[in-house]
Amino acid sequence: MADHQPWLIVGLGNPGREYSKTRHNFGWMVLDAFLQDCVRRKLPGSHPAWKEEGGAYYAMFSWHEEKVVLLKPAAYMNRSGEAVGRFAGFYKTPIARIVVVHDEVDIPFSAVRIKQGGGEGGHNGLRSITGSLSSREYVRVRLGVGRPPPEAHYLEVSEWVLSRFATEEERELEAIIPRAVESIWTILESGVGVAQNRFN
């Protein structure tokens, strides 16, 4: 390997079929699509099936002589950091090479934003990861889900993110998810600054 510090790309979500199409599982959805893109590109080591170990689903591949590890923590959102901490420690991944893909209520649906560092904005998954890594300086791919619309004002934010995408939103995901996948590739290929200029 040209670089002995692999990338760790983390997608956030909750385990269980009842959560599979919810807003809080947006990160898992994008990481699933990213893995399939790796397989389509026939990258060395890529395989369409996730492996399960250490409280997480993971996959890996070689890219430009570097190792990239994909990770979906299998614990509930508020314990996501446990698996992230274990994998980051095992692979000795520096904070700047950890990319967390997650849903974000503070930006509108369909928006994809790139950020490095900052607070957690009430996101339990990010809070858990920050605690495990003792750092906020990891990279985030923020997937906009917005806040409850006026007609759903009775929903708390915690209920909103655990609800399913509306039918119209599901149609839009066909364009949003590939854009999010491309944002991850841009971070890997060109760095966070270029990705921010392109997607923010």
C-alpha cells in the first residue's frame, strides 16, 4: 500500500427492517449505493455483500493503491460511535480520513452538503461518534431531510427522522443518492475543499 492509513467511510442508520426506508437511515442508503458503485467500477477487493463483524456491517476495496473501508454500525443510532471507534482504532485511520454520511434536519431535503468538524446539531449518531473519537474534526456528508412541514407540525424532530420518505421524495432519491455518492468520490479524489466548492 502506498498509504498505510486507510479511509473509513461511515453510513449512519438504525438496524431493523422497520427503519430501512426512514429518513434517519439515509446514510445507510447512500453507503449501499456507494458499495454498488464500487462493484460496478470493478475496484479490487470490492464485493456486493456486506460482512458482519464487531457490531457493524463492513466492506472494503483498494483504490489508487489505498485501502477504503466502508462501515455501517449495526447498533442503534445513539451507539454508532462504538463501531466507528473500534474500526478507526484497528485500521489506525486518522480523523481527517473518517467520512460520516448522515441525515441532517438543518438543511432542506435534496441538498447534499460537505463539512469538516463542527457540532452535532442534536444528532445522536454524531454525538456518539464524537465521544468515541474524542474529536469533532471528522468529515461529514450531510444529507438534507429538512424539518417537519406545516401539515406535520405535530411531529417532534425525533419522530420526523424515524418516519418514511414520502412517495414524491422517494422518486427524488433516484437523483439525490447518486449525487451523494459522487460527493464521496470527490472527497476521496480531490479533498474536502474541492467537494465543498462543488456540492455546497
